[in-house]
Amino acid sequence: MRIGFGYDSHRLTAGRRMVLGGVEIPNEKGLLGHSDADVLIHAVCDAILGAAGLGDIGRQFPDTDPAFRDISSLVLLERVQALAAARGYQVCNVDSTIVLEKPKLAPHLPAMAENIAGILRIPSGQVGVKAKTNEGMGLVGAGEGAAAFAVVLLEGEDTP
Ligand code: MG
């Protein structure tokens, strides 16, 4: 068993889509980034990569590489899953929290969990996706951005 932790944050800006957990959320602002800036998926990717001893998302998918411009982060998660599998690891479960002041994400959380579970080939009951506000405090509380935290448990035998 190996445990992994991931964190990510992205700035909110007008003129961008808001994609969280692979679900497009209707909102006047979206997240700024080289890819689709899916902060939740990036945190999950970092947790898996960290647990598998494979570094982080910036090392695997550099934001200077035009191949990753506006790419769906679900594609990155698929690649991360494959990298971990090649190393001998399968994800057992995921737990995660998105921190965002608005809009309310509760109606979209089950679809996010389904997306993640589908790619990781685990039942959606083994993927936790939660959402919180920052109670108006700090930069996230002021609506300047979104953050996400994720932990994962991997099972397997290291085959470097
Ligand atoms: Mg990111």
C-alpha cells in the first residue's frame, strides 16, 4: 500500500470555462491554466504520481509543451493511471475536496466522482469528491481562485 497527497490551485478569470472533475460548471468565470485548468483532477493526478514515486504533474506534463494546451485533464488522469499501472500500482480509493466560494457544486459532485472512477477503473463509491467554501477568508474566499486537495491509496508492488 502507498499513500499519496495532492494539492492544486488555479486563478478564476472571465472568458474561461469552469471544468471541475471533468464536468463543465455553468459560471461567469472559469479557471485559468495551460490545460483546461481542472484543479480537482490536477490534485488527484499529483496524489497518484506522488504515491507511485513518479514526481508530479508539472514533471510529467510540462506547461511549456503545446501538446497539453487546453487539453482535458481527464486525458492527463488517464495517462497518470497508465504510468502508475506500468509501475505496478492500482488506485484503491480517492478522497478529495474542492475549495471554491461559488457557484454551489453539490449537484455536480456525483458526476465528478463517476468521471474519476471510470478512468481509474474503480467503483464510484471509492471516489470521494467534496466541496467547501473558504468562508470568505483569504484569496479563495475573495473569489480569486479555486483550490483542491486529494489523497489516494495505491495497492501493488513496485516494478521500476
Ligand atoms: Mg493545475
